[in-house]
Amino acid sequence: MKLLRAFYVSMFLSALLFVSCAQNNGGNENSITVDQLREMMKTDSNLVVLDVRTPQELADPSLGHIDGVLNIPVQELEQRIAELEPYKEKEIAVICRSGRRSSIATGILLKHGFNALNVEGGMLQYRATEKK
């Protein structure tokens, strides 16, 4: 009986580990680097860039913004999701300051059926890798 219980506990822990690892890999599937973003901006005229920072952050000259972006702060995204309906069939690259809020926003967009990609490292990485 103890052997059987140990077997079941072992199987349960193995399954839990497997599910946990599978979920961790899923985050990268919908992420791109800033280099990939730059390439997409050059080659894909249908690409939509959504900046989910606040308008104050966009106006801050320290990181600035990418010309032509749409701006909906992540805090307002659920309530303003209808504004993105015209872009439902397009690829949307989501960016913020560091990649954290854009990751959350990417999840929201995916939940609503959009084709969204999180830009890893955000504007910090974008500016740090900019060729002057």
C-alpha cells in the first residue's frame, strides 16, 4: 500500500512538473526581440505597433516612442479593446518600457483573438540597441 501511494505521489509530482514547464515555454512563443521588431517594421507594412505605456511615458524624451504607434495604456486595454478591432487580422507588436506590461497586454490581446507579439526588453532594449 505504501509503495502504491509513493507511486501515485511520484506520478502526480511528475505531471505537475511537466505542466509547469510547458506553461513556461509558452511565453516565448508569442515574443519577439527588438531586432525582430525592427526587421518586421521594415518588411511588413501591415504590422501594427501598440505601445501600452501611459501618454506621459510616451512624451518622456528619455525613451521616447516609435513613430506611428498606437497607444492604449495596459490599464485601459480591456475597456478599449474595441478600438483594435480594425487590426484583428494584422500582427500586433506590443511594447512598453521593459517588457513586463507588454507581456500582460499580449496575453489580453491573445485572449480576445488577436495575433499579438510581446517585444522583449521593451523601449529600454529598443533604445539600448539603437544605431546612432
